[in-house]
Amino acid sequence: MKFDSHTLDDLARKLGEAMPPQFRALQQDMEQNFRAVLQAGLAKLELVTRQEFDVQAGVLARTREKLEALEARLAALEKQP
């Protein structure tokens, strides 16, 4: 999943603004470093978008339905003499 650069910029800016006043002169450098660290860390998480998750959840639900139908059919066949 690729993160919106605007979101990462906002988060890095907020982290930079949270720095103590004596470090404000370094704020721009800190924001760039925060952004790089955040981007690298989030890239390692192998996250998916909500849309991708919803599609896979739907596939799983349909697969479960088919499995339950096949199990019921098998049980009916096993009951036959």
C-alpha cells in the first residue's frame, strides 16, 4: 500500500512542531527525517487499502458459503444407502 504523501507530510510536520522550542531551528531537517522514517516504517508493514480488504473479505465469504454447501451435500450423500 502506498501512503498519500500529503498525509506523511502532515504527520512529519506535526512531529516537527511537537519538538521543544530550542530545537525549532532544526524543524525542517527533523520533518524531513521524520517523513523518511515514517515512510520506511510504513512500507515494511505490508498494509492493504480498505478496498482491497473488502474485496478479499467478500471472496472469503463466498468461499465459506461454497464450502458449507459442499459439506451439506457430502453429508447427504454419506447418509444414502
